[in-house]
Amino acid sequence: MGFRLRLALFFVATLVTVQLLTAGLVYEVTRHALISEGERQLTANARAFEAQMDDISARVAGNVEVLSLDYALRSAIAERDRGTVLSVLRNHGRRVGASRMLLIGLDGRVQADTAGATPPLTRFPFPDLMRSAYMRRTAAVVATDGKAAWVVVVPIYAPQPVAMVVVYVPLDDALLAHLQHLSALPRDLELAAQLTPGHWSVVARGDRHAGMLASLVAAHQPLPRKPRLTVVDGQQYMVLAQPLQQPASSRPVMAVLGYSLDSALQPFRAVGIAWGSLLALGFGVGLLGAWLTARSVARPIESLALAARRIEAGDYGAPPGMPRHDEIGQLAATFASMTAAIRQREQHIRHQAMHDSVTGLPNRAAAELAIDQWLAAAGSAGGAVLMIGLTRVPDIIKTMGHALCDRLMLDASERIRRTAVEAYLARITDMQFMLWLPQADEPAATAVAIHLLDALNLPYQDTDVTIDGLPSIGIALAPADGSDAATLLRHAEVAQFAASGSSAALSIYDAATDPHRPERLSLMGDLREALEGSKLSLHYQPKLDLGQRRIEGVEALVRWQHPRLGWVPPDSFIGMAEDTGNIHRVTRWALATALAQAKRWRARGLPLQVAVNLSARDLEDRELPARIGALLAIYALPPDCLTLEVTERAVISERDTAIQILRRVAEQGIGIAIDDFGVGQATFAYLRHLPVSELKIDQMFIKHLATDRNDQIIVRSLVDLSHRLGYRVTAEGVESQGALDYLAAIGCDCAQGYFIAPALDVDGFAAFLTARGGTVGVRTPP
Ligand code: C2E
Ligand code: CA
Ligand code: CA
């Protein structure tokens, strides 16, 4: 049920209820007033009727008294001339309106009857009237033969009483009507005579035949001596029975007076009808008014509801204005200001959702949206995504806090903006910006990237600290490296990650080396299976001691025979194992396997040094030192038979934890070698803080050592400096006699490479040793 209808119904229901209650009240009050009025009138009428009857009695008696003086009558009585008596009586009877006249002897016997109805000498039935007639005028109402009449008894004196004349004046309908006509008697009037005690019959009635007695009898009610409410012919009446003056010898006669409430209410009926019409009119007008009022209330509310629905759907257009000053007007005004507030807040939230709060630049979501839109609009025009990372940001946050880092990023964003004014710039993560160069190809993108690196490489000065953010940039090109923003960003990120590890600090995405290719994920599952199902094995590459000219140790290198892919090179799954957190298991496996093998060699009299590679992630594993200690204990091996190889990058990026872990390892007497030395960013000065015992010069410097003067100078300096600092030096990737000779000549401690031997399985390694004389102390080839 709508608001409108409810309001209208409420109005009208209230109106009708109040009206009906009022009507009921008025009716009841009126009815009560009429009943009281009826009682009063009935009582008064009854008295008036009684008085009237007495009056008439007196008048009739007076008339009849004249008869007693009539000479003719007296002489006729004396002469017992019945004929004359009857004729005189008749004459008189006509005059007074009598229906019957009797002459009664003093003995009470009827001597003459004008009606001729009484046999002569019958006794007059009302002797008490005769007795009282001597004393006063006597008249009374009697009931005879189902009729009522006045009986007047007058004695005849001559001069002694000789007889009595009785006059019957009929008390009939005509008389009652006459009386009603003369005076203010009620129109409902009946005379009732008692037949037997409790049984009454009507002997005369007034001009209206309401049948009051019949109704009372039918309702088994006694005749009421006080005004009583009763129903006569379906109408409400006040009824009162008034006894009349009577001789004791007569049956009782009562005057029954009625007062019709309905008739009395008649004048009010017109008022009622007028009131009903007014009510109907009021009802109609009220309904209309309520409807209109409800509409004027509901309309604006409905329009506000509509506006609310529009807001729900995201349309914040101004709600309909309402030029009203009532509560609804206030509501509408509040609603409008609320809408404006919501609109503002949503704009703010939307801005926040799409922007970085520090630099105010668009964020990743906004960038993806913008690039996708551009790609969709520009078709195949392409472009370049530059992912610009400040590699040291996590370190800076940890040591200097977020506030400084925010300033650094803000400064960096301004530098980028200045360098690439036209490009679309966004901040992607805490440490990365993204630059979208529409329509740029690889050379153009590279040129911008180099400029950016120049700009970002200038250290950031913050009050008294100078910070080097260590920028690196990865480039992904559309559409070659992806046709949607998400892919382009991901690939640019991969490239940036690669760049952060290279000396150029710049890298262009290469799908072939992407460690995040989807197929690599399934490879990870396979790797876990391989670890459990011993599909991995270790190969051992000999390390030649150049001074002693004998094999003094081996480097353990992992090999994976994949059931489907065949041999999988470690370079293609080690990085992935690092990314997916599986590297710890590989390392543990490699350590256990290598040490078990060392134990077996030792048992055969071969005290070989074993070098095992660690990855950067291993240097986050605080349990590693204890684990290695436990393994050495299990195999009862001296700690100096084990060397751990770590790259420069591993110790530089995770400095604190890594250094702690390395220290704890070194404290146990285990050797630490820096792998691939010379290609990364580690300096000798930096290495001084680390518990390093050996440096392994990267293959890059060794490969062409036999011929390349520059490499010779570098390697010789490295060896020199290392020795001065107390490190042993191993040269990796020795592929020629010339290189080997040169290394021996400059006093390099150890050599490793295909020229000596590739990595060999256990049997191959045994065969290698046998071929060289079966002992560790075998001499190198000439
Ligand atoms: P790396 O530690 O630098 O290992 C030396 C790599 O150079 C080995 O490749 C080896 O076979 C190869 N090599 C040895 N002599 C020569 C030579 O004269 N010329 C040339 N061109 N190459 C030579 P490999 O076995 O493919 O291993 C690649 C990389 O995989 C390793 O580089 C190492 O970083 C990683 N790796 C291998 N095994 C493990 C392991 O068990 N754990 C960890 N964390 N990394 C491992
Ligand atoms: Ca190595
Ligand atoms: Ca190496």
C-alpha cells in the first residue's frame, strides 16, 4: 500500500470515526432527552386525562341532576307510569348524550331501562354508587359488556327519595377522539378493561390505533403504572397506564397513554439526513483533500527516492530543486547537500584509488587503464613501457624510514618528469615508476631510458644525507612484448629486475630469458617431484691447485634429468626455484648429497675439498649455519673440507642477514668463496666486511686470457690484490693451455674449467682421476 493511499485512508477513517461517534452521542443524548420528555408528558397527560374525566363526570352529573327536578318524571314515577318515565328518560338521555337510562327503585331493582336490555326487577349492578349518590354527586367509569361508560346516579326526591336515575354515557372511540381533539391528550390513547385478573381488553381507543395493549400483552408485560419504554408495532413507545375513578363493584378500567419516541424523533430525522448528507459530502471532500495532501507530500518524497536511486546508480546530478519551506523542502535541501558531499567524496576516493598519495601520480590501475585505452584507440601504433625501479628503496625504508623515502620518490618523480615531459608517468609500487612512451620504438625508448638513468643516478640530497637510489630500467615494447597494459607492465618489470642485476642497469625484455613464463610454473611442480624422487644429481667439476699441480677439490653443480624435457640446465630452474621459494630445498639437498659424496671419497683416501653453490635466498635462511653444522657432524667431516660459493649480488642485496649468516658459517671453519667475482658491484673495500676466504674470478675475464692483454692486466691485478688481502684465488672457465699457463705464472692459486675437466658425474670423476694417475696429486697436462 503506497504512502499516499495510507495517508488518505488514515485521514478519511479518522473523519468518519469522529463523525460516527458524534452522531451516536447526539442520538443517545437526544433519545434520553426525548425519553425524559416522554415521561414528563405522559405523567402530565395522565393527570390531565383524569382531570378531564372528572370534569366530564361532573358536567354529566350536573345535567342529570336537572332531571331529578323534572315534574313530569316525578309524577310518572309516582303514578308508576313506565311509558312516561321511559319517554322522559329518553328525552333527557338524548340531551346529555347518554346511550342508556335506567330508573331504579330504592330497593336497587331496575324499574325501567331505555335500552330495554334489562329484564324488569333485575338488580342494579353497582349498589355502592347508589349509596354514595345520597351523599354527593356520583359518577364513575364502569366496564360492562366489553364497553366502557360513565355511570351517573342521581336520586329523585318527592320530597322523600323515591327512586334513582342512572345515566350511561358511553366512553367510546368517538368520545376519546373528541376529547383528544379538545385538549392536548396524547394521540395514542386506549381504554382497557380487565376481563379476569391479568387479562385486559381494549374497550375504546383514540384516533390512532397503535395497539399498545396488544403489544404489551404479546410481550407478556403488565400494564405499566409508571412510564415505560416498550416496542409497539416495531416502534419505540413510552407507555403509561392510568387507573380511572371507579366503583369497587366494577371491573377496573385503565387509560393507556402512549408517547411515540419515533414520532418524537421525527423532527430530528431531517437533521439526521442533513447530517448524513453533510457527512457524505465531508467524506468525499475529505477523501479528495487527503488524496491531494498525500500527493503533495508523497510527490516530492517520490522524486527524492528517484534521485536516491539515481545516486545509487552513480549519477550525482543535482536532485530536483524544491521551492518549499516546509520539512520536505528542508529534506530536499539536505538531500542536495548530501549528494554534493557524496559526489565530492567519491571523486576524492576515486582519485585516491587511481593515484599515489606521495607523488600525486596515477597508480598501477590508472596506468593500465590509460595504456589500454591508448592501445585500443591507436591500433597497431605501439609504444614502450619503461619500468623505472630504485633498487635501494626497501633498504632505505628499513634504515631511514618512510618519510625520507617518500621525499626520495617525489624527487625522482620530478626528475623523470623533467626528462620525459610528454610521456605518461605513473607510480607502480613503492620502488617503481612507469613511463609510457606512445609510438616509441626500441631505439627511442632506449635513448629516453639512458637519459633517465643519467638524471636518476645523481644522488639525492636530503638535508645532511646523500642517497643513491640505485636506479634500473626495464623496457617492454608494444605490441611485440604484449598487446595489453597488464602484460606490458609485467614484462617491463621482468626486464627491470634483470636490469637491476646488470652493470648497465638497463634491460630490454627478452621472452627467452623471462623467468616468469607460464610453463615455468609447471616446471616448479616437476622440480619438487624431482627433489622427492631423486631425479636431481650432482656433477663435480675438478679444481686444480696450480702451485701443487694436483686436484685439490671439486665444485658441486646440480643436474636435472627431466622425464619429458630431458636435461634441464641449472640456469633455467635455479632462478625460478629462488622466485618460488623452493631454493632452500635444492640447497639442502645439494649440501647433503655433496657432503655424503665427500665422505665416500674420504673413505677411499681422497680428502677432496667440496664447494657447494648458495643462492641469494639461502642467505635469508637463519637455520642454514646450524643445518650445515649438523650435516658435517653426521658425516664426521672437518669443516674446512666444505666451501660455500655465493655471488656478489647475494651478499650486496641482503646485506645484514646475509652477513650474519655468513659469519656464523665462517665461524664454524667453513670456507666462503665469492663466485663470479668481477662482474658485479662488490668492491674489495666492501668484501673486507665479509668473512671471505676465496675469490673466484668470473669466466668472462679468463676465457680470452691467453690472448687478451687487458684481461691479463685485470686478472693479474685481481690476483695480486686478493693475495695482499689474504684471499685464495680461483680462476673459472679455463679453456686453454695458454690461460692455464698464464694463471700459473701470475701465481693464481686454483684453476677450474673445461680445459681441465667439465663437471663430471661420480663415475666420470673417478675415471678422470684414474686417467690422471689415480690420485689427487696427479700432475696437470703438459
Ligand atoms: P657457476 O657457479 O658459475 O658454475 C660454473 C658454471 O660454469 C657451470 O655451469 C659449469 O659447468 C660452467 N663451466 C665450468 N667450466 C667452464 C669452462 O671452461 N667454460 C665454460 N664456458 N663454462 C664452464 P652450470 O653447471 O650450467 O651451472 C650454472 C650455474 O648454476 C652455476 O654457475 C651456479 O650459479 C648455478 N648452480 C649450479 N648448481 C647449483 C646448486 O647446486 N645450487 C645453486 N644455488 N646454484 C647452482
Ligand atoms: Ca659456482
Ligand atoms: Ca662461477
